Amino acid sequence: MKAVRIHEHGSADVLKIDTLPKPQPAEDEALVRIKSTALNHLDLWVREGLPGITLPVIMGSDAAGVVEEMGAQAAQQFPWKPGDEVVLAPIRSCGHCYMCASGKENLCAEFRIPGEGMDGVQAEYVALPARFLLPKPVELSWAEAAAFPLAAMTAYHMMVQKAGVSHRNWVLVYGASSGVGSAAIQFAKAIGARVITTAGSDEKAELAKKLGADFVIRYKEEKIGKRVREITNGRGADVVIEHTGAQTWPESLRALRKGGKLVTCGATTGPVVKIDIRALFIKHQQLIGSTMGTMQDLYDIVSLIDRGLFKPVIDKEFSLNEIREAHRRLAEGRQFGKIVVHF
Ligand SMILES: [Zn+2]
């Protein structure tokens, strides 16, 4: 089978399409024939070099496909059968610790993301524990089905589980064009909150409005914190959904109201920030970290898809042979929504 692997870290040129043996499903696993995969910023970081990565490694965290075969025990425990259309959750956890048993897979000590500390899903066939499969929503194309899990789960977990956003809230969501941003805007609107987002061009601002954003701040021309204060009549945002890091952090704090919550899941522009703890305690603000999400989040998202309240945004679709071009498009930040690679 064909698989996208790296044997060394570097530019998009290190991506190779290797021929590997087809995996055999273990007792508790399903073997899935992959139809489509989607890129995340994580793919770029893995390619460029993260600690704890053993090479060579199969790339990719998000995929959707068709069940080919079930391990004997998996066939007893789960409803899947060959031919079923499924989405692969970008979650791997031990399955038997207290956190896993209580549905908090992302707090499991053995939590991993395929394509990061282990082989990923950009391959013609993937064997994985059957408990990490979801039904492919019938409303979605293969591209859309592959595109949503990692980004949407991350956004949903921040918005719902960590920030507890309600219809009374003003929410600032960074990066309307990113996978996390485009999902977070839709979830906030589904809840009934008011959304302020950021965009770098007219075209991206227009698309952000179409997704439901009430206000779009042109971050290259306007000060985000000041603009959020103006929009909210001086009050500030109840919740800030941060995934950009060092560059936006000071503006995020300026935008946050007294008693507000800042939830962060990313550091695209740098991981080290400054905090004046006096401002933090005087304003009763909460800083909350969040990584990925849970199977429950994914099932909740599928239910929002079924009700027409969420739709993954696709930027561009590539064939497997164009994998390097797909990586370059993401690295240059030209996209609005998810970049898909078909197998
Ligand atoms: Zn566990």
C-alpha cells in the first residue's frame, strides 16, 4: 500500500510516498481503506521536527474511509462491518484508565495523536482500535468527513467543555480562516453566542461573515483589544478562543472582560508569553489550557452536522501525488478552511 512518510525532518520536499505492507487488524482493531485525509498545522510541525518523533513515520491525523475488515473481538463488540463508511477519530488512549473510563480520553496518561508520536493515517489502509471509529455523516462528502475531526473537536472542547459558552456571551475567535477558527465560529453561533473574529483580507472577512461571525476585525489594520471593547460597549469578550500564541496574547488579554475566560490550544506564533498576575487576579480572569477533545465531543459534533448546525469548510482538494503542494499551501497560510488530500 502507498503511505505518506518522512525519513528526515525538513521542507515539503522530505515527504515521500512509500510502498509498505498492508497492515493486519489486531483482535480489537478495524482495518479501514482510506478515501480522504486532511492536513493540520500539526503535520507541518511534525515534518519540521518535534521532540519524541521516531522516524520514519506515516504522516497525518485526520481521515475517513471504508471498513475493510474487523478483528475478531472488535467484530463482537462494535457494530461495524466491511463496507461501512467511517471517520477515524484522531485519538488514541489506553482505554482502561480512570480518565478513559470516564470519557476524558484527552486526559489519559497514554493519550496520543496519530501522526504525531506514532504512525498516522495518510496511508491506503489503517488499522486502529475499533472504538476510535465514528459513522461518516451522510450529509458530508469524503473531503468534508476527513476534514472535521481534529480541528472541530479542538474547537468544540474549548468552547463547550472548557469555556461553557452560552447564548449570553460575546466570544472572540481568532483566525476565521483556520480549521479551529472556522469550526469555533459555527459552534458559538449554534449555541446562540455573539461572535467577533479576525481576518487578514477582504476575501477572508467575507467568508467569516458567511460562517456567521457578527463582527470581523481586520487585524492588520485594527487593534484587536480596542476594537473588541468598542463592539461590546466597553465590556470586553466573555470568552477568547486563542490558538495563535505569543503574537496575539497581549491583545487577547486586553479584549477579555472582568471575569472572562481565555482558552488556549495553540502557539503558532510562539509559546512564551508575559502575564501581569495583578491584572489577572484583580479582574478575576481565568486562563485555561486545552488539547484536542474526546469521543463524546466528536459524537456531539456529528449531531450538530446532522441538524445542519455545523459544516466543515473545505479550502482545496489535492490528489496524493500533490501532497507536497498541499503542505506548501498550508505553510503559506493562503487557505480558508481545510486542505484535503484524496487517496
Ligand atoms: Zn487511559
